[in-house]
Amino acid sequence: MAKVVVVGVAGRMGSLVKASVEAEDGLEFCAGYDVDNVSELDADAPAADLVIDFSQPAALPHVAAYVKRTGASLVSGTTGLSAEDLEQLRSLGQGARVVWSSNYSLGVAVLRRLAAEAAKALETWDIEIVETHHKMKADAPSGTAVALLKAVDPDETCTVVHGREGIVGARPAREIGMHALRGGTVAGTHEVHFFGNDEEVTLVHRAASRQIFVAGAVACGKRLLGAEPGFYTFDELMF
């Protein structure tokens, strides 16, 4: 029975992860941490086999210290991380099993692949990315939207604009618009629009609930426990 620590346990995702771990064969929930006590991971928390973290970037130093101390595997779904934060996660993979993804949905993983293929085939078309989330989401654009941007522009040759206002003039070539909508209780919708002359292709993923992300994260965690130490992507573990 693998012991699991959940970080961000008081949040929407964290509470669902806790419930799923408790119901999952082969996993045992042993402790939960949040903003008020995450510093306990530095020295006082007992060793576990797996950490699932859906918290805030500020918790990362404490999570990293725990992984280094215990050798626990880490599934991180925290978004809003800086380039330095992501590098810290990659470096943890030198001695532990680590996976980070902005989205643990299998459908979104397929959307990224489809968007990348469409961008290659429609290289002269205009691209816009639109994401919609609930009104409580703290970061914008979403981590998934950023991943979609990387999928359609892997070499970062395009200019990215976050919304438009005023007299912006004609749309230049090699520009990608990123748009973040917030409201209500939307679990997550992501759209990638490709605009050509007299035609349009749109790829869309809609999440009906957060449970799809929870299921993917828990499945990732179970696979990670049997993997070699290293830093993994969601696609590497699940496909």
C-alpha cells in the first residue's frame, strides 16, 4: 500500500484528489497540507511514497525539500509556475520520480497533439487561443493555454498578444492571440482557432468537471511509482 501526501488539500482540486486517493486500491492517504501548515513538510512530516500537489507556487520550496528528504515521488499540477520553478522541478528528477503537467486530462493531451499537427499543416493561417475558467481561478492565461501555445508555436517564432484594445490595425502575420475568460463555475474550456481565407478550423476541449483532472493525476501517480527516477511529462507516462 503506497502512502500518499496531498498538498493543497483544502482547495477544490486537492479535496477531490484526497477523496480519490482514499477510494483507490493500492493507495493510502496519510496526510494533507495547505498554506497554513505546508512548512511542516520541511522537517516534521513523516515519509510517504507519493506526493500529489495541486497548491500554489509559494508551496514549491517546501514540497521540493520534502521530496529531497524522503525520496517520495511527486505529481505536480500546480499552475502559475515561473521558469525557475519548473527548472527546480526538473532538477528534482535527478534523484526522484517527478511529473508536472498543467492539465492531467487525457482529452487535453490529445488536443495538444491535434493542435500541433494542425499548426504544421496550416502554417500560414492565423491562430487564436481562448480559455474559459471559473471566477475563482487565480492565474491567467491557464497553464493549459500556455501548453497549447507551445504546441502550435514550439520554436517561439510568433508574437503573442493577450487580448486587444484600441486601434490595433490589421492583424499582422505570425501573431497569436491569447484570451482568458473568467466566470461562474466553469471547470475548463480550451479552444484553438485556425483562420484561413474563407474557412476556419476550431479544436475544442470542454471539461464537465474537475474529476477528469483528478483521475489523470492519480493514474499518473500510480504509474510514477513504478518508473525510474527522472522528470516526466504527462504524455511520456500515459501514452
